[in-house]
Amino acid sequence: MYLTKILLVNPPFDIIDGLGAARIFIQKYEPLGLLYIAASTREAGYDVGIIDAFTDDMTMDLVKKELITQSPDIIGITTLTGSGAGVYELGGWIKTHMPHTLVVLGNIHASIFARQYLANNCCDVVVHGEGDEVFPWIVRCHASGDSLSEIPGISYKNQDGIIHQSNYFNTVENLSVLPFPARDILKTRQYGLNPISNQLYVASSGSKVKTMLTSRGCPNRCSFCAVHHNNKPRFNDPVKVVDEMEHLVKTYHTEYIYIVDSLFIADKARLIHICKEITRRNLSVRWGAQAHVNYLSADILGPMEKAGCHDLAIGIESGVQRILDRVEKNIDLKKVVSVINMVKKNSRIKLEGLFILGLPGETYDEALQTISFAKKQPLDMAQFSIFTPYPGSPFYDELRDKNEIDTGIRANDRVDPSVWHRYFAYPAFNEIEPIWTNPGMTTQRLIKLQKRAQREFYLRLSIMIRNIKRIRINNIAILFRIIKQGMFT
């Protein structure tokens, strides 16, 4: 029997409008983190629903109305920096208008600012780390009236208003025990690639596209990355990975799967096992993944391509070795060039290079070297983001300690959440002032660099021909607006 009604919320993304015409590049994928938590909570015997306000383009007012209508006992909200201000408002509203509802926040931004969210009565509990096992525990305690004090890795405010804050981050050691994400809770019609996509796979109209997570944690220590807790790599069983892929193909008629974890290709034996299992089952599905140059080798390309690998995204970050060393990327540019050419020579797998402009210590001339480096490689696509010291990253801690960035935190645990809007990696599309720039680099100069990078990479005949399949009669107008906004004006 269901004892408690739970509603999980994927909130509106506050700064989506900051992308202007390029907001179409933000793909509406299922909120995997919430779906994993929903599956574990449902398995524990509770009634769980999800509001995906981001995908459904819901305003905050519509979210509030839906919460009142459904009147859940517990509301769980995923909180990233891009939605941090909105969650601050929404959580405060819930605690005012639905005071008996338990509000639980999770994800990186909530963990970093747990004390501020709790002190300003925006929530009751913050989960640090992975919530698959901890969230059902919170539900059980709330349903039975038990204390939360025995639950690891949470911050909470007790009945006396005292905040108990944890520095422990939860991890799920054995991923194979987790149920598949509860995708059946959501309507499937609204998920998939937009008509114009920033991904290499070009989907036909109405085609089904899904995401998967096959590992968690990352041993790499890149200074710009916010994912530095739970860094112990944990891998799902190869057979269970392919079981989920088969489930997506047979149940949802999925034609393309993007694998979002950073370590998918890190374990060569596991990767080859997965590829052989896909081939053995004769699964007709294409897939893409993130890839680190240190894990790519010629002997895995054949099995990957045979198993349906369509594309890989490689984090290159900079075309200057000094900058790569400064950010602890642990890659060598000569190897980057060698690996890119190896993949293009030995397979038809498409490649996207991920670059960051304005990294700490980078000069204007070095930023130009990165743009030049990107253009010289046989990449099919490239992304040029502006360095953003996201809360949770080592660079954020470094700049915060030097008082070089505005964290939004004020005296006595007060917060100015509007500051979080400036943690934004694509100011070229709306000229939002970045939260931080290198000394000697002005905001306008950095924005012009981003526009120049996009213009010089994409407005080449070879790249335009390579991406001609993306252009359709009904999206030409918006494509020109994106080019004008993101490359010139």
C-alpha cells in the first residue's frame, strides 16, 4: 500500500532564454537522474510522479499550479547552477504555500549551497551525491516520523531550526543492482532531437532518441569540471547495459542512444564485451558517446562501428599544451592529433571536438591558437564554450578564495540568486556578462572570440558540405538567425 505521494521536479532552466535563437540546440532529453531516483523509490513501494517543466516549457507559475493540484507529501527537485535561482524561488514558495510538504533538493548546485537553501527556508533536506538509495530512505523516515539523523550524506534543518550539514557524498557502489530508469512515468512524445541539433546524429522527424548512463564517477581531475565528488569509477555490468539498450529499442522504438557518462570507453574489455553483445543480439540502433583521447585506440574502432557507434565527442579544451597542463587535463596535443586522424582513417565514426575559450591563464593569442587548432583537425563539429567556474569545480574554489568571483552568498547566509544567471558558457548568443574573465581580457573581447571561433569553424565549405543534411527548408530561417546572432552581431 502506498503511504506517501512523491513528486519529482525537473525545474525550468532559468537561463535558457540567454541562448536566444540558439536555444533550439538544447535537446529535450529525459531527466535520467530523476528517473533513476523514481525507479528506486517506486521499487521501495511508493507512489512517484514527475513534472518535467524544462521539457514541457512550463513557466514557474504553471509548475506552482501543478504542485497545488497534485498536492504531494514530498517534492524532490534537481538543482543545477542554471536552475539554481528558480529553485531558490520555487522552494521558498512551496514552504510558504505548502508548509507540510517535505522539500528535498539534490544535484551539484544544491550540495554546494545547501546551507543557504536551508537557512532561507527553501527546502527541508539536501541530498549530497547520488540519491538512488538515500531518497527512498528519506521517504521512509518521513512516512514513519523517524529522525533523519541516521541518513548519510544529507543536510537538513531539524524542528528547532538547527542546520545539520554533511560533507559526505553518497555513492552507489554496485550499479547493477539499480532498476532501469522509470521512463514509463513520462510521456515519450516530447523527447528527441530538435529539428536543428548540436549533436552529430541527424534524426528524422518523429524518430525516437534516448540517453543512457552506463558508469558513474571519474578519476580525472580537470580543474574546470564540477564533478569531483564521487570520483571512484563504477561500471554497470556489460550484459545489463545491452539489456537496457534492447529495452529502449523494443519498448520505445529507439533509433539512436546517446551515452552520457564520461568513462564509457575507458575499460577496453568491458567496451568490447558490450559491442559484441550488441552485435550478437543483432540490435538495430545507432549510438554516440563521450570519449577521452587516452582511451581511444585502433583495436576498439572495428567492434564499436560494427555495434552501431555513430559518433564520439572528445574533450580537447585547448590547442595550447601550456593551458592543458594548467587545467590538469592530462592529455598531450600530439596524441590528440594522432587519435583524431586514427579514428577518421580507420572508421566512419563522426567526431566532435569540445573546446573552452578563456581558461585561466590563457592569453588572447592562445585563444586564437585554439581556434586555429580546431580548424586544422578533421572534425565534423566543434563546440566553443566560454570558461565558466561552475560551483563545485576546483577553479571555482580557487577564485572564490581569492575573492575574484561573486558567489551570490551575502552576509548571514543571505543569497542574491540572480548572480547565478551569470554562470553561463555561451554569452555570444545574448552577451550576458560572464561571471569571470582572465585579467586583461574584457567581456566584449571574450564574446567576440566565441563568435569568431564559431564563424571560422562552421563557415568553411568543407564543414558546410559535411553538415548539409541538417539543413531543411523549414529550418533555414532559424538557422540564419543563429548564424547572425552567434557569429556576427
